[in-house]
Amino acid sequence: MIFSRQLGTLLVTSLVAGAAIASQDPINVNEAGVDRLQQINGIGPATAEAIIEDREQNGPFERIDAVTRVNGIGETTLDAMRGVIAIE
């Protein structure tokens, strides 16, 4: 019973946190730092660092789908990021 209550609390907390992130302004992948990039669902510290390293070496992302040039971001991750990220 306690486990069920904790699981319910965790689920509600996750949904609220996800909704809060989704309702925020899009995260600009051309300007955001590691901490802000990690607020994107599916982006951890290593991928956030890879995004920053890529834009420093190759310049800004000119299209949303250009983030797939970053190791660790494929079409599935990109689809999850749509509406949450921006390039301007």
C-alpha cells in the first residue's frame, strides 16, 4: 500500500514537471548551457556537452533537424524534442 502511494506520488510529480517544462518557452539549442539543455527530455549531461561542443566546432544549428548531427541524438530523440527546442 505504501509502495502504491509512493508510485502514485512519483507519477503525479513527473507529469507536473513534464507539463511545466512543456509549457515553458522553447530552449534555444544555439545558446543554452548544459543545465538548461538537460531540461530537455532525453538529454543528459553527456549529450548536453556534445551539443555545446558541436555548435562550437560547427557553428549554430540552422534547422531544428540539424541537431541530429550530434552523437546521441537520432530521429527518435529529435521527435521527442520538437516543440521544446528552438534555434533562434
